[in-house]
Amino acid sequence: MGMATRIAGAVLGLCLLASGAQAAPYKVLWWDSTPEYWGHYPSGYYAQAANSLRQEMSTYLTGFSGGTLFSSTYVDSETPGTLAAQLGSNSYDVIVFDATSFSAKFNSADLLAVQSFYQNNSNVLLDGTLYVRSANGNAFTDFPGINDALGIFTANQVKALASRGGGIMIGTDHQGFQVDANQVLQAVIPGAAFSGITYPSTDGVFTGTELLTTAGAVAPADVFPNWSNASTQGIAPTGNFTDFLGNPVTLYSQVDVADKPGGGPRFSNISTSFAPGGREIDIDDPEPPVTGTPEPASLAMFGVGLLGLARMRRRRPTL
């Protein structure tokens, strides 16, 4: 066997491993404990966080990449005990807590079920911007956003957890509406908590590129208008903690942004239990980050090309 044939075979083998690593879609539970917040607004009487808008994010995940990447189950419940029942009869790779409430939504059985899930799915992503991603607010809170950026960004977040073996994503808003989010977070990492209120400016960075590229490429400038035009978000905790099992956990900032007009201290709107990957990128960069890892399909085409070269060499006539 010639060298080109051996190389091509190795490349194709790697392609098969890469494409076969996920035999079935990741199972996601999108748990919506956010009230709908009906009220009188300048444009009329409506639900700011209508369940249909929260469900839209879960539905987007299921349809993403032709339905091959995620299978997301949406549940809307503010009733304590229902989460424990759901987790007791179903298994998931990732739980997304869509949790923006001024009151508690979970009981001790729910939190014990979260702890049980965490023991085998211990990756964590904390997002103080999730509430405004799909809400009745303005054109910039209309999911899936500019160039589908808010949808792809959400898919990137969930895949970042799922591809590491599974985990918990907790999304919320600013202080005063973080009670249910902190219930879940403090059940698994007792010393950590969402806090504060931020007014994002263009003085900020994504500290890594993973959340902009994992499932699809997103330009920061297509995500940022959702944050800046919705006005306020929450601060995600960062630093060193100990989880309820006694294990050390470091929460790393994925997004650091100063309040308007900029120039002051930067706050983390999104943090994770895994370190940012890649380089820093400006919060208003108009281009998606370029990654250096070829997709399996590209690798496959390269391998096929090498096989073709090997066959041509075998067939070359002797002069």
C-alpha cells in the first residue's frame, strides 16, 4: 500500500470518528419557570415573556441543523415538584433553565433531582442575558435575531455543554428577577449567585470564540444589539467555588462588558465551568470568528482526493 493510500485511509477514518461521535441528537430539557409578565406597556396589554416566545427557543434547537443535533423538550411550569417528576421519568444530556422570576419556583425534591443530574452532567453555563433573547420588547428581542444570530448563539451554548458530556445552562435577567435561577445554581454550587444589573456598552469582549462557533458561526455584532437595545441584563458569577459534592469549580467569564458609555469596570454576563477557548474578540466585531478546525465533510473531501491521487499513481503507465 502506497503512502498516499495510507494517509487517505487515516483521514477517512478520522472523518468517520468525527461524524459518528454523535449517534443521535442530544436530548435537551428546556424548563421554563419564567412567568409571562402580563401588563400594560406603551404599545398595549400583552405578555412580555409569553410562553410561546420562550418555547420558540426550544423549538429552534430541535430544528437546528436539520434536526440532527438536538431534540429539545419544552416544559412550562411554575409548580414546585413538577421538575422532579420530569427528571424522574426522563433522561437528558442538557437542561436549560429559563428562569427569570421574583419568587421561588422549585421545592426540595426538584433541587435534589437537579443535584442528581449534575453528578453525571457537571458542566455549567450561566447566562444573565437569556430573558431578553425572545420577548415582547422591540425588534431586537425578536428571536432568532439578525441573521439567526440569537438562535445560533443558543445552539452554540447548548452544544458546548452537550459535547463535554452534558450539563446545566441557567439563564435569567437582572437582579430582582433571579430568585428561581439562584435556587437551581445554589443547589449545585452553593456559593455562586447571579446578581446585579448591567447596561451593556460596546466596550467589551467575548473572552473566547467557542460560544460563537461551536454549532455555527455567529458575528458578535449580530448578537450584541439584543443586549444593548434590551437595556439591562444580569451579572453571572465568576471565580473559584466548591460544588455541593465538595469538588472545586472555577467559573470563567465568557463575556466581559462595561456599562454604557464604556470605560468603566467590566462585568461578566455569561460564565462557564470550562475555560474560554480561542482568542478575545470585540463585542461589536462584524465578522464571525474564523476557526482552524476543518469540518468532517471537508476532511472527507480531502481524504477522497488523496485516494484519487493514489489510484492515479497506480494506473500511471511505465515509460
